[in-house]
Amino acid sequence: MAVSEIPARPGDPSARPVRAPRHARGEGQWALGHREPLNPNERSKKDDNPLNVRERIENIYAHRGFASIDPQDLRGRFRWWGLYTQRKAGIDGGRTAVLEPHELEDEFFMLRVRVDGGQLDLAQLRTIAEISREFARDTADITDRQNIQYHWIRVEDMPEIWRRLESVGLQTTEACGDCPRIVLGSPVAGVAESERIDATPAIDEIVRRYVGDKQYSNLPRKFKSSISWLVDTPYQANDIAFLGVDHPEHGPGFDLWVGGGLSTNPMLAQRLGVWVPLAEVPDIWAGVVGIFRDYGYRRLRHRARLKFLVADWGVTRFREVLEKEYLGRTLLDGPAPELPEKPVDHIGVHAQRGGRNYVGAAPVVGRVSGTQLAQLADVVEAHGSGRVRLTPYQKLLVLDVPPERTEPLVTALRGIGLEARPSAWRRGTMACTGLEYCKLAIVETKALGEDLVARLEQRLRDFDTDISIHINGCPNACARTQVADIGLKGQLVTGPDGRQVEGFQVHLGGGLGMAEGSTAGFGRKLRGLKTTAEELPEYVERLARRYLAGRTEGETFANWVIRADEELLR
């Protein structure tokens, strides 16, 4: 109803015209009839389903080259097939928000390969390595979502890359875009001694049914999932998460969480309070995605993630809509999951079911190469294994290692730059792609992270506790900045000489609910607490030494930060 004026009552000289209340503007929710294109992204998806762009890549762009690509495809629909243009070399972070997209982008692509559940066999690992060396200048980073990420990809090579990946059961379908991204899973699913249910069948069924299905390929924003019996994925940072739980009457199943996400407006996922048996996980997953598709806020991109809908509705209404409109039945109430005594990352040597071991090893900040992955495949095979897993912390595991070959494997992994007994610094440091390749980045991250780890290992060789350092090149929190012990958000800061230089806003003491007694929360931000990139190693060393000197017995870094005087944190 349009705004109108209500006239004053006749004979009332003091009365003034009163404006009728304005109806709230629609948020672009399809279920409420708001289907009109509300922003350029929604217009692009309405004009053509992004999944259709693969045919144009294979039949047109791969033959005619980069210059032939339609801008709507290049900066939009390509993402649904895992492709982003990468940053042009030599453009500093100060120009990130100033230049137009075509000025920032190079004629090469980042390509993201889905590894749902983080599971790779040797044929897949060798194929990933081969593609890296032949088409990606030997790049192949492990991301914190269990993906493999290439750089320097040419559009001309995509048909052959897809052919090779798909020949071994891998894909790039919906690895990016406003769609269901990779499904995180426990890297020890199916082999962990403490696991009651292997969630792999549910992950596989979701990927088989729904990834690439046009019914779910146009969501308001990206949709991130996690399904694991163990508490070894960052479940509270996902749009949807299923976490293992024992029901007192019905036995093992999963606890459902919705509405998590970080970026510039972080929120933690909330429990719906239901118990889900393994066989029902795919249907309930699809119901939650359906709610997001139909009720999600499409008008403004910065409010389009599921977390905003969950925050506005609350979990009671969300559950009611899920049950009545999407499932047609009532879900069983369920208990909260039990958390382990301490966080689990699987690094080191561990016993698995059946008498064999698995070995978790750490590259530095997820940076590997095709050459290194090919060497890994050889090492793994030589030590009696045929399976590798990627973790949501930029690490990798080798499964099924015979006991007598375990220590030789640890030594062989060290020989190719993968450490199964890493320092706390190498173990706990992650970094996003950063300025080297990302068009959104303001500062460099990967090389900085490698240097930081090396310098801390030298200066604090005997540091005796786990500590997480997450380095992000911009505010978007791809490296989960807000839930790290030390979270570093890239920005330009004022250096000692008054000039703007690369640096970070510092978040301290954040974390997820990954262990018994831990409280999930976002890092403490002190006013003006920033560091230049150059001063970062000295700052972290100073902070770590103050923690060691001031902690009580058994006190974690995050708990120390909560009670520490502000001056100790600077």
C-alpha cells in the first residue's frame, strides 16, 4: 500500500495530517511473492541458470579464449563451476576497493575442486597432482574447507581438466557460487575408534542427489554444510551442521544446527534441538536448503546468508516451518552432543579400527604443490596405504598404515615437507589465499604465514601448548578469523613512519565449542589493537611469552585473554 495522508478530523484546528505507516520493504523472499530481480546477482541468476555456463565454456570460451567471455558469465556464473578470476600481479592492497573488477583481474583463474568429506584415493590424488603440474604452474593449496585450490588456470584448458577430474570421481560443480558448497566431513569417518556412525553415506547421497540439481542451484547466497559424528569440523561456522549424538531411546544419530557463518557479521549456528537418524540426514538437509532458497533475503547481498533469517525467526519458528512446510512431519526432540575433553585435529599418530594407524601431517598454512602431492602419493603407496584425507584446518591424513610402517611413514612425510610432529605454530596457523591471487585481499597472507611460523619456531621452539593463528587478507574471514586464539584481519595500517602499510586488526581469544568446558565466542577486539605485517612476529612472540608467564595451571590462551589486563595484550 502506498504511503498516503490521513486527513485531520473536521472541526479540530489543532489536528495535523498523519502519514499512514509504511509497510516494510520486501526482503526478496520467494515464498512471500518477492521474485523480482533485486540486485545484479539475482538478475544474472534469473537470466540464465549458472549451471548452464559449462556448455558455453566447453563449446565457446575454451576455443575463443578469455577475451570472448561474457562479463556476466566471467564474474558470476563461472563460480558455479569453481572458477574465479585471479588477481593481476603487481596490484597492491590499497587499490583493492578502488579499481573496477576488470582492472583487478588477470586472464587466469583460481579453480576449486570439491573433495566432499575430504576423502581421496590414490588415483584421485595423482590426478590432482598431474593437473597441478600440467595446467596450474604446480599450485595446489589445501583450503580450510577440504577443497583443493589451483591457480593460473586458463579457460582453454577447462574441458580437459574436467575430463580428468571426473574420470576419477572428482568435480568442481558448485564449488563456488550461491549454491550448496562442499560438504565438510570428519577426516577419520569410518576408521575412528570412537565413532558410532560413519556419516559418509549421507554426504555421498547429498552430493549425488542435490549437487548440480537446478532446483537447489539458485540460493540467496552460498550454503555451507558439515556432517560428522566427531567434533572435528568447525560445525558452528556452517549454515547447517549435523553432529553425532546418542539418543537415550533411539540410539546414535545426529544433532542439527543451523545459521552459522562468519565474514563481516559473524554468527554461530544454533541447535534446533532435534535428533536425526542417518537415513534422514539428506532429506532434512534438503528441507533446510529449501527454506533458505524460498525464505532467504535476496534483496541485499550483505544480508542474504541463512544466519540472518535464523536470527530473525529464532530456532522455534525455523523448526516449525521445516516440519510443517518442508518435511510434513514432526521431528524427534534430541539431547545435546557430548564434547571431547580437548579439541581434536588428528595430527600425529593415532590408532584406528582394525589394528592399523592413521597419521596426520601438517604442511605450512595449507600451501602444497602438485609435485609434493605426487610425492605424497608415492610415499603413501610405499607404506601400505591407499587413502588420504584432507581436514578443515589445511592439514592432511594418511589412513590404514600398518604399525610396522608407521614410523618410516612419519620420516618419509618429513622428507617431502609434511610434518606429523609439528610445532604448535605450524600445527595451529592457517591462512587464506591473500593478496597473491585474491581480488578481495588487502594484504599478503601465505608467504607471511610461512615466515611467521618459521620465526616463531626459532624463537619459541619449546612452546608447550596449542594456539591457533588465523591470517586473513581482508574482512571476509575465509580463514575463520574471529574464532581463533589470535585472529588477524588484513587491512592497511599506519606504519612507524606514518605511511600506510600492510597490517592487521587483531582479534584475541576466539573459539568454537570444540571441547568440554569450552565456550564458543568471537575474539576480543581492543580499540586500536593493530600490527603491521613486519611487526607481526614480534607481536605474537611478546603475547605468547606474556601468556606463558601469566597463565594458571591448565589455563588456555583464550581463557587467559578474557582475564588479562588490556596492556598485556598489546
